[in-house]
Amino acid sequence: MGRGKIEIKRIENANSRQVTFSKRRAGLLKKAQELAILCDAEVAVIIFSNTGKLFEFSSAGMKQTLSRYNKCLDSSEDAAEESKAEKQDFKELDVLKDEFAKLQKKQVRLLGKDLTGLSLKELQQLEQQLNEGLLSVKERKEQLLVEQLEQSRVQEQRAILENETLRRQVEELRCLFPQTDRAVPSYLEYYPVEKEKSLVNHGVTSPDLVSNFAFENGDSDITLHLGVD
């Protein structure tokens, strides 16, 4: 006759509960050992009785198995955190995509396109935005023009000051070196004898050269020089 199915619930009788604990603990530890041997698995079992007594089994040493377990647990937690962060990133990315699409659509409408479907109120708001933007552009344009005019005025004043400085320097130079109406004498005026000797020694008898020499010395008696043979 087969054994009846035992209902899984807490055994109220303390003696029966202790006997069942001892039998099943031994069976569990035996099964763990068999699993480690048959399947070449690293198996560890930790049992605490209701009185706090510890029973354990480990095929590779409890410390080694617990260390490996903690590493795997940390890796699992890290993976879970990474997965959570990745999901958060995707969520933020979707939000940014939606905002970008809205901004892109708004920019197109500011250009006067894709206005279909806008209500009268939305069109009025769009018109107000365009007017405000145009006013800002005009104000900025006027500001730039004023700045350019100011720069031109400063450059003009600087040029005037430089011209005035140069004029004063020229006047100072004129005072140091006054101009004269007397022409600078030529070399022949300083040395007339050498010129005359040069003409005679080289046998110059050309009437033109002699007359020119007489003219430079202020002598109008050309026949006097022509008679020198």
C-alpha cells in the first residue's frame, strides 16, 4: 500500500517536528552531496534549526562558495543598476526627441510654413512672437550701427590728432632749417682756375666750350679767349 500524500504545513507536535527535521535534513544534505558528485557542481547548503543550531554542507568549502556567491550577487546588482540606468537613459532620450520635434515644428511655423491646423488664437500668438522677434532684431541692428558710428568718430578724431602732430613736427623742422633764396654754387664756381687749366691742357679750342666758360665767369670778351693759341 502506497504512502499517502503529506500535507505541507507546520507540524504542531514538537517531537514529530524534530524527528521530521532530522530525517529531512539528512536527506537534503545527502542529495546535495550526490548532486555535487554526479554533476561536478559546486553545491553549498546552510541550515539553521528552530533552536539556532547550524548545519551546513559545501562541496568546495563554505568560504569559497560564499565568496563566489557574493561576487555573483554584486554582479547581479550591478547589472540591475546598469539596466535601470539604461532604461532611465532611454526614457530621457524619448523626452528629448519629443522636445526636439516640437521645437523643429515651431521653427517651421515661425518661417510661415505648416500653418494648417492652427487655431485663430495660436495664429495670433505666432504673430505676436514674430513681431517681438522683429523688434529685437531692429534694436540689435540699431545698436550695432551706433557702435560703428562711435568707432568711426573715434578713428576720425585719432586721425585729426595724428595730422596735427605731423603738422607741428613739420613746422618745427622748418624753424630749425629756414629756407634761402640763394642758389647753391657749383663746383666750377669754387674752382674756376682748375676748369681753365683743364680746358687749356687738353687742347680744347672749341668756340662753344670757350664761350660757355666765358659766360660762366661773366666775361663778355670772347675774342680774348679765342686768341689763345
